[in-house]
Amino acid sequence: MPLQISDRVRALGAQAQDALSEQFARIDAIAEYNTQKVLSAFQTHKVAESMFQGTTGYGYDDLGRETLGAIYADLFGAEDAMVRINFVNGTHAISSALYGVLRPGDVLVSAIGAPYDTLQGVIGITGDGNGSLKEFGITYRQVDLTPENTPDLPGIAQAVQDPAVKAVLIQRSRGYATRASLSVARIGEICQVIRSHNPHVYILVDNCYGEFVETTEPTQVGADLIMGSLIKNPGGGLAPMGGYVAGRRDLVECAATRMTVPGIGRECGASLGNNRALYQGLFLAPHTVAQATKTAVFAAKVMELLGYRTDPMSQEIRHDIIQMIHLETPEAVERFCHGIQSGAPVDSYVTPVPWDMPGYDCPVIMAAGAFIQGASIELSADAPMRPPYTVYLQGGLTYESGKLGILLAADALLRK
Ligand SMILES: *Cc1c(COP(=O)(O)O)cnc(C)c1O
């Protein structure tokens, strides 16, 4: 039984796909390069069946877990890495790094405007402040973007000169902001500006949504520590939970004392039965990320053909897997999200409705039908229900399924 997609929309999809051969070839070439990196690292570290066993209880001497950390370090050009299911999400991995390196009296600078929503509660910008960095006497400063929505390099240079500044946070992906995502090269330029004005400061990069979209990672262009989530890009759609930190060994150790406790650090944290999924997910990740990136590009092209504004536009080079589509009306947002939901392999029969999510100032609608709860490497769409009624789309485990999801969304949009 074919899915209910009109001939008009199917034709539109074919037209969009035909126009994207150059983009797709570029994305495939990156996936091939990154696959070679991953395969080579697996071989260097002699990955073997015995590493998939994992540990229980305290989790001492988990060979698979430790080797996976070494593989991530190699892939990211980093001294060290810690890859753990014990991180409950990306926010936890990023917070462990922040609490790990900062001390009372220190200043944290966010270089690219406000950080991701969930980190604002960690820092103490939003929420009741209980347990936040602020409550522990860490001062937060923010370098806003320029009026053109780009990084303010002179502003960053000035902000980091204060010797009380201990760490600078850079966010690679746009998250739910309207600015463009940063290329790794751009992150390198920002790192250089920071270094030349303060050689002692730690540069931390929130790497969420960026892994394997390019052929290098921020640790290769000057970042001291990068952090991310395993239910996004590097988990390849198979990791059931977790996060990672990678970078300077002393800073990875700092994060480890916060992931568990001082004195124990990374020695503990059983992997249970998950090592195989984490290895296999990493093996698939370059390919999976390419599938998600192609889905994003395809969505942009289809929506452009229908007359909508997209960001990035379909022909633009990608730095993360997020696609913004400006749908302009609440009805269009709901229809689009219903279409995405109807294309999911799981929960396709449910109807997403806007609801008041904790931490947001307006109702949010979310469409997702994923094998891993909340996994945004799987096709998903969400939108705050407020002007300019922009939907954020990400993921797609396979381009074929991603494409069908987009066609169903386009169909729902047109079926007035
Ligand atoms: C997803 C994400 C995070 C962490 O989110 P979790 O939901 O805690 O995994 C942080 N920063 C950015 C930019 C993200 O996209």
C-alpha cells in the first residue's frame, strides 16, 4: 500500500531531488571521508567482539568503554575523550564540563549570544537558580551577535581580556536561534581571536548537531573541549542514550569528576549492555548524518518550490543537520507537523498538538515518532507557536524515509 501522497507532491519531490545532485554529491563525499576516518580508528584500536561485553555494578575496567573513548579522541583529533551512557543527555555532558572547569569567582563568557535553552537554567540565566553555576558564584557574561546576526569578533576579543574569565562557550549549531550555524573553520577563527587575547582561557564548544557534518571537528581548530549528545549525530541512531566530552586530558578529567564524583571520576560508570550499540552507532554515524543532511536539503528545496523561505537555503553548504522553514501561519505549522508525524515509523497515528512545555514562553508543537525517545537524529520537527511561525526540522535515519516524511508534510500543507 503506497503512502497517501498526491501526484502533484510526488512530482514536486522528483523535481527537487533532480536539482540537488551537486549538493548530494558533496554530502556523500563527506560521509565517505568520515567513514574512512571511523573505520581506520576502529582498526587502529583493534576493536573486537570482547569489547561489546560491557560491565555492571561499579563498572571498573570496562575495556569496550575505554577503547571507545580512545576512538572518539582519535576521530576528533583530541588528546582524550570520555563517551558514556551515564550522561543522561547532551545538557548533562555540557554541564559536567562547565561545572568541572569553573570555580567560584570565575567568569564564563558565551561568545555567540545566548546559549541553548536548557543551558540557560544551568548557568542561572533562567529558572529558579537552584544549583546553577550562578548560585556557586560563577559570573556569566554574554557577547551578543552583531546586528547582522554574526559573531562579534571585536566584542569577543574585548570580553576575554578580563583575567577572571576562565572559560568561553561557543555553540556550533544554531539550536533554536535564528543565527547561522558556525562552520568549523569559523570556530577556528573565533578560537584564534580568543587565544590571542587570553592564552589561558578554556575554549569549550557545544558540538551538538554538528558531528560529522564536516570533515573536521572543533578540537582540530583550537577548542580545548567539545561536548555532545549520543542521541544526535555520533550515536548514529543506535545509541540508546549518553553523551561525550573530548579534548584536553586535564579538562576531560575535570568533567569526569562532575559526571560522577571527585576521587572516582571516570573509573566508574557501568556500560551495561550498550557498548555494541555505541560502537555500531559510531560506525554508522557518518552515513546517518549524511542521510539527515540530505533530508534537510531536500526539505529546503521542496519548500522553496512551494514558495516558502528556508534557512539555510537548499544550495547552501551545511554546518549542522537543522533546517528552518518559515511557514508564516500557525495553521501551516500544525499541518506540516501532522504530515511529519504521519510519516514516522513509530507513533504515526498520533496527532501532535501544541503544549506548554517547561522552559518555553509559548506553546510548542513537536512531531516525532522515533525508536529512541526524543532522538533528533531521527526525523523530527518542532516549532514554538509564535510569529514568525518557523518550524525546525532535523534528522532522518535514511534519506528515503526522510524524503517520504517531507512529502507527507508538503501534502498535508497543500491539502487545505
Ligand atoms: C540538543 C542540544 C543540546 C543538549 O540537549 P539535550 O536535549 O540535553 O540533549 C545542547 N545544545 C545544542 C545546540 C543542542 O542542539
